[in-house]
Amino acid sequence: WVSEYNCERPHESLNNMTPEEYRQHNHLAGISKNAWN
């Protein structure tokens, strides 16, 4: 159930992304922000 919760089931509070998609999206956003510093 943990894999389903984190990788398959979208969450409304995460803009309808799965927790894994949200983590990857924020990780990539952090890299692009740091590139400017």
C-alpha cells in the first residue's frame, strides 16, 4: 500500500501529483534556482 500511496495515487493537496512526482518536481525546481546563484 505504501508504494501505491507514494507512486500511483495522486493527491489533491499536491496539485494532483503523486508524492513521488511532487518530490521530483521540487528537486528539479531547486536545481534550476540554484544555478542562478
